[in-house]
Amino acid sequence: MRNDGTTALTDVPLALTVGRGPEPTDLVTAPALGTLDPGKERTYDIPFTLGAPAFGRYTVRGEISGLDEPIGFTGHTASYPWAFPVLGALLVPLPLIPRLRRPTARPGATRPAARPAATDGAPRTMNQHVNANIA
């Protein structure tokens, strides 16, 4: 903001709104602007929070009143959370993992007959069945 006048501006009222489209309606709490002497210029950073889920392009509108003529301004911002696409890329293949691990039987194919368990004391390997009778 720049004061092109001849008198100091002290805490001029600032109204801010944010939202989608050209006419945003969500009010933003604006801080007091302080005193701005004639011929001086100052930049204000006013943080605000967008309601969830905030995704896409937003308009910020403001008006400084209390002057001979109100001053209006418009700005734009965008919110594209990086975590959503990453989570989507990670979660999409999850249902496919069990299918990749499980062998599928071809139509018309028969399963091989189960082999009897070895009784020679040889170590067991994966995919062998161990039967135990407990009395």
C-alpha cells in the first residue's frame, strides 16, 4: 500500500474475503494496518486458512475504506495439496497385491495331487504340508 496523499493514514479499515469464483464470500480477519505516512509505501502479508478440502483456484478480494474513495483490489491463489496425488498413486495398486501373490488356476486345469509328507527327517520346505495327530 502506498500513501500518495498529504496526510498520514492511521488504521484505515480493511475488509477481506476469500473463496472460489469472482465474488468470494468467506470473511478473513484483517489486522490493523497501523500508520502510513505521506509518500511512504508498505507491503502487508496477511495469512489466512482455506477450509478443507481446499483444492483449486481461489480469489481474494479486499477493500480499503475510510478514504475519499474506497480502494478495491483482487488477487488469486491456488491450493494443490501434493499429498493427495501421492497417496492415490500408492493406494491404487493395493487391491492388486493379493492377486499377484496368489497363483491363478487356468480353466480346465486340475490341481496336482498332494504329496505325502516325508518321514525321513528331512527338513521341510515351503509349500509342504505337515500333518500332526495329537491325542
